[in-house]
Amino acid sequence: MKFKYILDSFAWVEYAIGSFMGEFVDFLLNKAECFTPSIVIAELSYKFHRENKLKDWGLLYKFIKNSTQILPLSEMLAFQSGHQKTKLREKQLPGEQKVGLADAIIYQTSLNHEAKLVSGDKHFKNIKNVVYLKNKIKIKQEMKKINKSESKNNQLVFDNIILKKIDKCKKEFIFMLKIVRINLETKNIIIEPVEKRHSYEFYGGRSLSAKIMLDEVNPKVDPLSKDNKLIFASGLLGGTFAPNSGRFSIGSKSPLTKGIKEANVGGLAPTLLCRTGIKALIFEGKASNWQILKIEDDKIELVDADPYVGMNNYELDIKLSKKFGSKIGVFSIGIAREKQLKAASIASMDLEGYPSRHAGRGGLGAVMGSKKLKAVIISPPKINQISYHDKKSFQQVALKWGKNLQETKKGFSKFGTLMGLMTMDSVHGLPTQNFRSGSFKDADKISGEALHQYLLKNN
């Protein structure tokens, strides 16, 4: 049995002061899987700043990040929490302190994650699914339940859960061999082996690009300056024959949101890049003239891209395929990206050789343009550098996984992600007129089903 708990501000304050309630929180942190809603971070930050205990807050915040998973406030959670606040207030007795919106968000988070809420706030005293910290009997019962489960060898220490996942990766998945750092200003290229215990060893995709940004980029940098970085990151299964593994994450500080942004893309280039043994490409600095990064097995070099400036992606890919070979994979930018249009994407060549796939979120094409990087070209490697601990077992699991997806996701194959549009509209979660409304009167006319019928009729 898996024990999961949501820790609120009350729980964390008790942990910080080391009370008997805080000792129970410490017990949970070591024995179960714990989560902290992002709104709790806001509440704690306000409390410690108000009391001028910034150093204590810095230490506690770092500990919270390292020991629990922080859960964001999504649009759907916000929508559900407004209704939850009404329901919680209806259960309260006259004269009781009213449940606030933050409390409703925290409680709804616990329901969404099938976890118990740990709190000592009075208005949670008799609420279902809550471990009330001021009730010593309830605390002892909860500890007994967890310890009993442990005695049956169902170890739920959070660190052990992570270590098991890591061990699974080691046995069944793929090891990427290197991170390549390209300084476009100095044209210096550094190949960094990802050896055992490397700080990025078990990161992949968006978690890898976000981790690199957090570790290496000042959050105050101008997204279009040379101090920002552009990161191409593969997933842990990238390049294998596992379903959905042909995706690639591109990350940077967004010129649109000014925060860390990840844009996801498929196509031929991601697979080829993974098969060269590259876990990530990190572009730093800003070139003095337009450049192309060319990757051919172990040979990685920058070549002059001035002849290709002013070309859009389709024309560019035709020219590059003629010069460097018809089997290459390409990431590229067109004229809008050269001019650093803030909504610009990064194109990825598809399996037919067309730049039809796009990493479209966050304007990362503008970042690529600001660095004067016109394209990244990957030639098929002579030797596939992906290795398996047990290839036959991996193939069997991948085949079963693929068949399951094919069967359970038929609707998405037929209607695409638009299949969920009517559901979002029904719960008022469909962004309409720049988020002024959550539903659209003509939603049925733009749904996945409507588009499917239109295509059948007109093709």
C-alpha cells in the first residue's frame, strides 16, 4: 500500500519549530510520499518575510524542495477549488473561523492526488481525509498503520522509492553518454561525459532543461541576451523503440513569459541525436555571424550559415539536404525567428523530410535567432550508441506498451487532442476570448469530432 500525504503551512511550521506535531511530520517525510502545494510555499514565504526570518525561510524552502514534490496550481485545480470552498463552508458550524480559498485549494489538491491532508488548522478538525495534528490518537493510529505496512516489507521510505526507480533505469533503460556545450561566441565546443553520479545523470527532457536553467542561468537575464542558454534535451527513453520516445524537449528562458519554458517536438532529428549518444546540447553566448551546428558521429562542428540567412524552413531544409545528405535530421528557424519574433517556434524535420514539426511554446525560436543559430544538423550515426541491459525484455515490454496505447487511445488517434475540447467546455475550463470566459457557445463546431467530419467530407 502506498501512503501519500499533503503537508500544509501548519504542518511545516510545526516541523520547523520541532514540536511533537512536527515530529510526526518528520516521521511522514521518512516513511511516506509527501507533497507540498505551491500555495503553501506562498503562505510560508509571507510568514517568514513578515517575521524577518529570511535565513530560516531559505533553509526551510530548500528542504521542502528536496524532501517533497511541489504541486503547481493548475487552471483545473483553481476551478475545482472555488466549488470546494463552498462545500467546506456549508459543513462549518456557526461562529467557526471560515475556510479560506487557500485552504480549499490545499484540500482539493489532496483529493486530486488521493492523498491525506496533514493539518492542525481548526476548520479541518472533523473533515474527512484529514490527519488532524492536534489529535494525538489519530497521529498514533496513522503511525501504527504505516509501521505495520513496513513490517510486511512494503517499504515506503521516499528516498528508497527514488532509488528503486533509478535502479530500474539502470537495468532496463538507456544510458546517454554525453552533454555537449557549444559556446557560439568563442566557437568552443566542450563534450562532457555523463558518468555515474553526474549531477544530471537521471534527468531527462523538460526536467533536464529546467534543472540546467536553474543551476546555470541567472533568472534576471534578458531572454534574448547572450547570457541566456538554449537547451536541447532528450528523454530517458529517447531513441529507443519504446512508444512515444521520439519526442524532444527544448528549454530556455522564454521571451514571452520571462520564466523557464519547455517546448516539445518530435520528428527525425530527436531520434538521430539520441542515437549519437547525446543527452543534451547546451548553447551559450551569441555568435557574431550566423552558424549551423553539424553533428556527424563524434565530429561536432560549427559551420558558416550566412548563405542560408533569409530562408524559411522548407527552402532551408531542401538546401541542407542537398548539401549534407538526404538522410539528415534538422532543427531550424525561418525568417520570423531571425528577426526574433517573440512567438517564434523551432522547426523539426519529420520522417518525410519536411520541417512540419514545431517546438511552438514560449517563443524559443526567437532565442535561437538571438544567438544567430540557424540550424542544427544531425547525420545518422554509423553505430547506434543506445545500449540495453536486456534488449529482448525491453522489446517485449515496449511491444505490450505500444499495443495498450493503440487500444486505449483510439479516440486520440482519430480525433487528436481536440477530443477533450467538449469536456473542457462543459466544466468551463475552455479558454475563450483571452480567458475572459471558460466556455464557448460554438465549441461543438470546432471539436475533434467536428473536424473529423469536415476532413471526411472534404477529402
